[in-house]
Amino acid sequence: MVDQIHTWPNLLLAYRRACKGKRGQANVAAFEHRLEDNVLLLQDELASQTYRPGRYTSFFIHEPKRRLISAAPFRDRVVHHALCNVIEPRFERSFVADSYANRVGKGTHRALRAGQRFSQKHRYVLQLDMVQFFPSIDHAILRGILAKKLDDPRVLWLIDQILASGVGVLSEAYDMVYFPGDDLFATQRPRGLPIGNLTSQFWANCYLNPFDHFVKRELCCPAYARYVDDLLLFGDDKGEMQGWHDACVQRLARYRLTTHAGAHVRPVGEGFPFLGFTLYPDRRRLKRRKGVYFQRRLRRMIAAYAAGELSLDQVRASVKGWINHVKHGNTTGLRKAVLRGPLPRQTERET
């Protein structure tokens, strides 16, 4: 399998996927400038097992929650794509249909439609989400899950290299949690997947895939949807669903994960939060803070345009992207309110 990872066609495909939408960045342009040499060097390092990942560049974003993003050097992102190109199909076959994040043919909007469709068929919903999910992912547990399907020691070596490069990157975002059987050395367990890596997004699905099967097969939940660490379980027996809650908390502890306190079974008619919207059986409302956040962002973009720091096309693309997202909810009035102010028009410097 490892021979497939460092083939010339796979590395070129990985490069194209890694640079999609980013070709204007300096590090991408530098890699592309000597593309053949850089790909050949990666090919040699992967074949000889001398490849070593570089250092991450970390920064915070506020969308609207504060998150620490850690960006790997571009050449490492090419390796991440090359690895996922080869191993992802093997895992994809085992994923449940109800997992929607970072999968071809799935995504946010399909997850929203599934959540609303289930709310029309069932009386109650149990919504769960993880505390500090990416910082909490335990490397030993994750590697054990991956090793069950990957028997090539050279592939596992590459996975170990990528995992080791992320140790400590999210340490300031993690609050230590002790689980039954832990000793003082539990604080030293390698954990955390850098938010921003393709491998992190894919491995997050691998990490929770056994839990997905637990919900479907052992709890026999009739309607379930998961997007990364946001989970919805639907049913018609409130007492049974409270039992599901307790069982989920216990099962997630096996993966050294905890859920936010306060989760409870609620009637679907009350509405429930999911992926930035509040879902009801007959409508979807964008969360107020999401609208406020974009309104503020739009004002900043217009100011940046007036100062010559952004082009009109960049402003329009951002507005169009937001509209295409929020139109999946009942947001006609909201869109009019947010976009009520005049948008910048094309000037002579852009004609």
C-alpha cells in the first residue's frame, strides 16, 4: 500500500488537491516553482522513510467561537493528501451513512436536511457534542483504530510521523480530564489533532466510527446524524432515550471523550441547535450570533475595500458564499436585513 502513496501520479494528484484555492499563497507558489524537484524529493523521502514533517504555524480564528488553527507546511499538506488518497477508500466502506462531515456526497447541508427529516418522523431528539474534541483525540487509541485496517508497517510509520508532528500543538486548548483507571502519567499521553490538517478531519471520522456503529447496532437508534462531534439521536420513547444518553457518555469515555453538560432529551417541536441553525420540524432558523457575526464581517470587508486592501470580487465572493449557506434556512428576512446597506460598486481601478 505504501508504494501507492509515493507514486508520481498520486503525489501530483495530492499536490493539485492541496493547492486548490491556495495558488496565490507564497508557500504554494514556491513549491510550484520547482514542482518536479519537490515532488521527486518527497517521493524519495517517503520511499526511504526519511520524511520528517515540518513545524506548524498556529493562529486563532473567531467564527464566531475562538479556535486555534495549526497549519502544516505546504509540502506536508501534499503528503497528507497523498496518504488520504490511498487509505480513505478502505475506511469509507466501513463508515455509517449517517456520518456527514468531510465525505464525498455528504456535507453540512445534507446533514441539516437529515436532521430536519428525522424531526418530522420522531417526537424527541437528544443532541450531544464533545468538549474540546480535536485537542482530546488520543493518539494511542486512534492508532489502534487505524491499525485494524492498515497492516502495512510502512503506512503506519508515516501515520506515526504525522501524529508525532502534532503532539502538543493543541495543548493550551486542552483541559486535563481523568478517566477511570488513570494514573498520574495520564497527563503525558500524546493527544490532539491539529485543526486544519486533512488527516485530522479524516481521522476524526475514523475515531468516532466505532461509536457510530454502537449507536446504530447496540442502541438500535432509528434515526441518527453526526457531523464531526455534533450528534443527533432521535426516538419516540423519552425514557429509553435518557438511557441512550447515559450509555453514550459511558461509551465515549472509552475514547477519552466527554460531552458538554446539560444535554437532555427534548421534544423536536421546541427546536434544537445543529450546525449553526436551530432546526424545527417545519423550518430552520439561523442562529442569531451567526447573522451578527457576518454583518460585522461584512462591514470590515467594505472598509477594507474602501482602503484598497480587498478587491470587489473578494467581497462579492464572500457575500455569495454566505448567501448560498444561509439560504438553506428560512432566512429571507435576515438576508435582507444584513444586506440592507449599500455594497461597494466597481471603481475605475478595477475596470
